[in-house]
Amino acid sequence: MRYLIIGPKMTDNVHTHGGTPVLVEQLLKYMNKTNKNYKFISTQHFGEGKAIANFLYTLTELLINLPKVDIVIVNVSRNGAYYFSPIALFFSKLFKKRFVFRRFGGNCLELYEKAKGFRKKLIKFVFNNSDIMFFEPKYMVKYFKEQGKNAFWLPNSREASSSQRDLNLPYRKKFIFLGHIIKEKGIDEILKASQELDDSYEIKIYGSLKYGNYTKESFSSYSNVKYCGILEHSEVYNALCKSDVLLLPSYKEGYPGVIIEAFAVGLPVVVSKIDSILEMVDSSCAKVVDIKDSTALVEAIKSFNQENYRDFAIASKEKFKDYEINSVHKRMLQICEEDLV
């Protein structure tokens, strides 16, 4: 069985180390580890900001390689769902290849329902004609299955951490945020909540400042908050292991990889009440707060103590089993190959 995998890949630019590129990288690692026969086409071959050149390169490579493969897997976020996917689907059907549409993020249902005009026709063409569709949130799988579509749950995934926390260590009031430093991630709420905490609490902020309106100086007036710069992907688990609780009070999310990374090392989480996140967590491993509610965020942070922390940490570590990279991708390829062998 030979695969053609299409999607963005992580580059040397640390600002791109998140979301879809990370998940594509995880899939490629699994393909290599299990000696699968595949060809990869990067949709960012020429780098960011060169959309036309990248599009033409991807289309050319698609047409060259289609006759040699059995299954085409297109990995896309929002723009890829509208523009490249319909073209890839058209030619895949023309060459009689199985087409797999893998959509990242949690807003696909909203985009599907609100799209208008020609874009509506394009996205409907993809959803109506893909042989297999993979989505992260379960509610989206349920929605499309009820419409008779061949939809499956494929969550975000991560490799097990080589760095492991001792879950018996005492609780130290060390909190961490890891992600793009933008308003929609709840940064304002974290900063406001920090003002209600004494100096025994520590909040470290890691991530790129490129996409938001924050600077290093934005955090300097908060005594218990420290901006720590951008982490290389290889450094994430180590930073999480030095913390006690992950903060992610976002306004919107899909299946955040950072929550899975927290699970991998047994780190409890404080998260927003978002449908996709509620599929990932429960009261044993997480504190859930309303969106934009800094008062609830303070209460959630203060609710951890020496007596309850260990139970939260153990439950968080147990959650990782559902998102371990090998089991997730093994199931994915089994679905892709069903009835083709």
C-alpha cells in the first residue's frame, strides 16, 4: 500500500511549531517508524508568504505522484479545506485513488454551515465526495455521520515523553502557559488573575509574540508572571515537567496538543469551557472555567493544594493513553486501508 501525504511540515522557523505542521510531522514519524511506503508533499515547500509558488509546486507534485499511489491523505486547516482540497479530490477521483480528508481544528462545522457562494460549493464537494474524513472533535464526527458521511474521530496525538515527572513530589504552585501569545488564548485573563495571587504562585509564559499585541514589557509589571520566550519543540516536555499545572483559558480551540503534552507528563490543566476541550478532560484531571472569566480562573488556580494535587496528576497521566501517537496513527491507517488490501 503506497500513500501520498500532503500537508504543511515544520520548518526551522520556531514561529511555525504548532498546530497542523506538528501533527503532520507526527504522522510522518509514524510512517517512518513502521516502514510504510509513502511520498510526502509539503504545502510550504518555498516557505511562508509564497502562496502561489507553493500551490503550483504542490499541484505539480500531486499530478506526478498520483499514478504511483493507492491512497491520498490531505491534511489541512481552514484555507486548505476551501482551496487545495477540492482540486486534490478532483484529480484523485480522476485517477481512481482513495481520498482521505483530514481536517484540523474545532471550527470546521461552523465554516461548513456559514460558507456561502462558490466557497460553499467547494467545501460541499469535499465533504460529499471524500472516501474518508477525519476530524478531531467527536461532535463533528457525529454531525457528519448523521448525514451519511464516512467520518471518523482522529484526535491530536503526541509521543510519550522521555522526561517524566515524579507524581509524588509536593505541589509547588508553579503554573505554565505554552502557546501563541494572543488575546484569544486568554492571556488577559491570566494577567488579571495573577494580580489576585500572592507571590508564592509562579506563572511562566512561553510562546511566540509574533501574532499578538503583546511584548516582553507587557508582563514586566506582574510580580508573579514571567515571559520566558519561545520553546523549541524538543524542550516542551522538559518545561512542563518543571511545572505543576497547565493554564489554557482560551476563547476557542480544537484539540490542543499542549493539553496532550501535559497529560503525557501527568500535569493537571485549567481550561476553558469549550466543546472540543470538554471531550478531552473531566473533573479528575482538570479545572474548567467559563471563557473570559478571570475570577473563575483565580478560583481554579487556588483550588489546587497539597492534599488533592497528586490525585489530579495521576488522573492526568492516565488520560494520555487515548492520545499516544502510535495507537492513534495505527487506527488511522487501519481505517484508510480497510477493504483495499
